[in-house]
Amino acid sequence: MKRIPKDAPAKKARTKPKSKAAGNEKWQLRLYVAGQTPKSIRAFGNLKTLCEEHIAGQYTIEVVDLLKNPTLARGDQILAIPTLVRKLPEPIRKIIGDLSNTERVLVGLDIRTVS
């Protein structure tokens, strides 16, 4: 057994930085689309799969159809569709596209840190 002097500095354990998904935070996501286009449907499917795999039970998804409610785009300054907006946890983050690049989406939402 190795003896450590009382006045020796404590070693810090090396840990990976935790992502926000590690906690029990509630994720509030809003997906802006324009009708039920193939790209919009693909974006929703990709988002749903990603959420179930990485933040299951900790998220809500609100889909906003800008053909029905065009004024809602102004609040989040939506310039392209489909656009995903992470409302919570803060800060707000936006990702444009069909969300098919899983790694990019995970990093963009801060679910996974850059390797």
C-alpha cells in the first residue's frame, strides 16, 4: 500500500465534458416547416429518431406549419425551412435543413460535444 502525505495536492480526475443531455433537463424543440413536403417529413422523422436515441423522455417537439401560421416565423426570425429551434435549455440554437447529418445536429443542439 502506498502512503500519501496529508499535505500532498489532490489529483484531479480526468473526465469527459458532460453534454447537456446527461442531466434531467427538459428540451423544448420547435420545428418550422411549410406544409407536408418530403423535406419537412424527413426533417421531422430525423428529429424524432435523434431525440428518442439521445434525450428520450426529456423533450417536446412543436411543429409549426408556416403555411397555416406565417406570422409565427417572425418571433424566431426564421429565414429558411425546415428550421429547428432549440428553445430550452438556453441558449437558443437553430439548425436549418432536413437534420439528416446526425453528428452535426447533435453538436449543433449541444447534445454531444465536438470530438
